[in-house]
Amino acid sequence: MASSLGNEKSVNPVLRISQLDALELNKALEQLVWSQFTSCFHGFKPGVLAHFEPEVKAFLCLILWKFTIYSKNATVGQAILNIQYKNNLSQSEKYQPLSKHQKLWYLIFTVGGRWLEERCYDLFSNRQQQSFCKIKSYIGFGSGLLKLCGLVNFLIFLRKGTFATLTERILGIRSVFCKPQNVRQIGFEYMNRELLWHGFAEFLIYLLPLINVQKLKLKISSWCLPIAGLSNSENSLAVHCRECSLCGEWPTMPHTIGCPHVFCYYCIKSNFLFDMYFTCPKCGSEVHSLQPLEYKIEMTELHV
């Protein structure tokens, strides 16, 4: 009953990008399984798995093949993307699962071929006899020829969209969707927010150096703390201005800028050099002329 229902499934071609994504997911899974397996031997002597690495990898891939291709006609990457293999050798347009021979040959080509390449390289790498050198050259030539055929197959795949690997083309297995796919809807709200924020940040980076923060701060402080009731006479200047309007300490080398406030020479000079449009933080008066204070303020007035 289940097989009859499976045969009635319609075939849905798979996009190229989905097939490539499935291959990348398969590679990532193999690397993850291998890293998890090798982490079990961290407490052992280094190099324990070095002599048996091709066999161990082949055994792990055999387990993955048993629970993916053999059981579900699909790799892990394909199962995640709702893809499975179809027997393309059958003339029927309906879905046909892989035969046992195709599954077995898939294991030999993928797992066995990789193991043979790695193990033969280790066996003949240190051999100096003429016969071993010939075998090594033949294996290298065959490996290069297979890679060239794989490249040609990939170019054909980009053109037609079927058989992403050389193994699939040789065995006649094709990737199809398990279920019909809906139209992919992509939302750009997140991207729009990111672009808006980056544009605003770049605008602030460009604008902030042009803003005189010190002058703006002094302007706001003059609005928040207005000074009233001070006369412009010289006596009121000597009586009321017993501290620097910038640092708040007793003025050192007191100077005026034309308003009834006193500043330390170094305070007013450094701010004026920094900003030629500097204004008094108390009353907002601009610097008309930097003049030393003519009247002496007795030190006894500190205690008054």
C-alpha cells in the first residue's frame, strides 16, 4: 500500500541552488560528526587515529549512508530541504525510489572511492620501487581524470540543472522535491531598517565634528543659569567676581572679556584659542577684548 502511494507521487524538479545547498549541508554534517568523534580521544596519546583515519571516516560515512540513502532515499542535507533521490532510469514520470543496486553503488562511489584514494596515497607515498611508482602514477592520473569529468559534469549541471555530481549522473539518480514548493516570499523590512540605521549613523559621524559642543554647552548653561543684578561698575566687578566663571576657583591672573565676570588667564585663553566665537558661560557675552583685571582683590576678602 505504501509503495503504491509512493509510486503515485508526482515529480517536482529541484532548483540548482537547492541541490548545491544540500551538498554543502552534507559536507558540514560529515565534518561535524568527525569532530565529535575525534573529541572522544582527546585524553589519549596524540596520533592514535592517524594510522586508521581513512577506515574510521569510511565507517562513519557507512553509518550515515545506512540511515539516509539506504533508509530514506535522501541525504541529511536533502531531507532538511525537502529533497529526495529519484530513480531516473525508469521511464515512468511518477516517482520511483532508488533500487538496492543504485544504493550500493552510491556507497561504493562515494565512501569507497574516497577511502581508496586516501589509503592508496598512504600506501604508495613512501615506496620507491618501480612497480609502486607506476601504480601511484596510474592512481594519480585516474584521480585527475575523475576530477576533470566532475568539472565537466558541474558545467553541464549549471546549464541544465540536473545531476549535480558525477556519481548521480553515472547511477542515473536525480534530485526531486518530496512535496510541491510554494513561492518563496522574502521580507525586506529587516534590511530596510539596517540600511536606514547605517545611513543615520554615517550622517552623525559626518555631522558631529562640525558641531561646537563646548559652545553649545556654554550657551545652554547661560540660559539655564541667568545672572541678573550685577552692575557694570568697576567696584561691583571687584566685589562680586571672586571666582573664575569657568573653573570656579579663585582667578589666577584674572582677566575680563568685556562683561562683569572674571576668568583665569589660562582658562579664557585656552577656550578662546579653541573657539574664536567663545562666549561667557554666565551671560553669553562674546569676547570683545581680553584685558587683565586692573583692581586688586585683597586675599582677606576670601574670608568675608
